[in-house]
Amino acid sequence: MNDILEALFHRRAVKVFEPVKIPQVLREQILDAARHAPSSFNMQPYRFFWVESSARMATAAKLCLGQMPAATASALVVAVADIGSLAATSQAQLEWMRRSGFSHAKIRDYERTAKIGRILFMPGPLGIFGAVKWAIFRLVNLWKAIGMPPLFRQDVLKWATKSTSLACENLMIAAEALGLNTCPMEGFDSRRLSRFLGLSVRYHEIVMVIAIGKKSPAYAEPPQWRRPLDATVTVL
Ligand SMILES: Cc1cc2nc3c(=O)[nH]c(=O)nc-3n(C[C@H](O)[C@H](O)[C@H](O)COP(=O)(O)O)c2cc1C
């Protein structure tokens, strides 16, 4: 089988890891694979916290409700949807385009798109701008096919969560391909874990925590079950 498919089909949510240290070179490859995932408007609206020092691991594992994958992992990767980084990201991309010799027209196009993006993604105080956007887009949609931008802060976070989740899947498949195992988890105390990482309630939301390490030889994987293809796919 193709190597990528092999990693994809072999990946399991592993519940017990053996104590091994993940070398820095593997850590960097795994995180690099994560950030190569596609993201909406290439805005990469996420931040990964790689927790590996034993004191911090102990606290983070406790905040993952003491779950076995968290308690035995070599590292915990907290994947955070980050909507506070958008302006800096488009600015960084603009600077990269200038340095890389993109034409003036292409740079102007990007500046225009980034400006529209900033306006569309801004919920405004008390979500008032979101309500105005909703009314305008709904009206236009009565006679024209248009995509609805995220309106309120929760919609923007939901938008960021999609791209964050794709990066998480890349991260898990890369770990598998490099001989490691993972377990994605959403069983955690979001409020306490956010505070532990110094996250902002306004801009950040933890999407999942990924336990990463080497599967314990003592851990027996249960058989893998999936719904049949025709229950999950509609071919039109
Ligand atoms: C978003 C998400 C949250 C999950 N949360 C947990 C969790 O908190 N604890 C856990 O042990 N497994 C968790 N899992 C793992 C699933 O239980 C597992 O992927 C599923 O049972 C299928 O098993 P498989 O991945 O080995 O095929 C989570 C998976 C996803 C995608």
C-alpha cells in the first residue's frame, strides 16, 4: 500500500503509551506537517502548545481529567483555534510576497482581499456588526448565490476550528508515519487548561488535546469499527 494510506489506515486512538522521549527532530517534523495542512484563506488560525516537561505534563494530564492516554503520553499537544492572529498573519504573508518578488498587481490584490477579510471577520462590539452583516448578506442572498461569512465571535471560532482540525489530522498522520502513536481528546477542563496556557477567552478556544507517544506493548487495541461506506457517503 502507498505509505500515506498505510499511515492513515494504521492510525488508532491509542490509550496507553510507554515512557519514551520524542527527539526534537521528530517533534519538529510532526509540527511542520501540521502547519502544512490547508487552511481557510491560508490564515492558519491556530496555535499548538507542545507540553513535554514533566511538571507541566502532570498538570495538563490532570486537566485532561486524568485520562490514561494523557497520563502516559510522552507529550500533549494542545491545539488551539486562534482568531487573535489574523491581522499579523495577513501582514506576514504580505511581507513574504514583497520579499519574494510578487508583482505589484498580485500584492495589491492580496491587500484588498485581506482588507475585505478583516472587515468580514470582525464581529464588532457586542456582535452589533455581526447583526448588520447578517441583514446585508441575507438580503443579497434573496436574489444572488453568496457565501455567508462568519457573523459572530462564535462563528469566527467555528471557522478557525475547521482549519485547526485539519492541522490536527495532519499532525496525527505524520506522527504515525514517523513510528509514533496518538490519541485525540476532547475530554478536558477547557477553562482550567486555557488558564494554565495563558489563553485569552476572547481569541482562543481549545479544539482538542492530542496525546502523543509510543504505544505500550501491553496495550491491546480493540477492533476498529466504522459505519459502512453507504451510511456515510451519498454519490449524486
Ligand atoms: C474530537 C475527538 C475527541 C476525542 N476525545 C477522546 C477522549 O477524550 N478520550 C479518548 O480516550 N479518546 C477520544 N477520542 C478518540 C476516539 O474515541 C477514537 O478516535 C474513536 O473511538 C475511533 O477509534 P480509532 O481512532 O482507534 O479508530 C476522540 C476523538 C476525536 C476525533
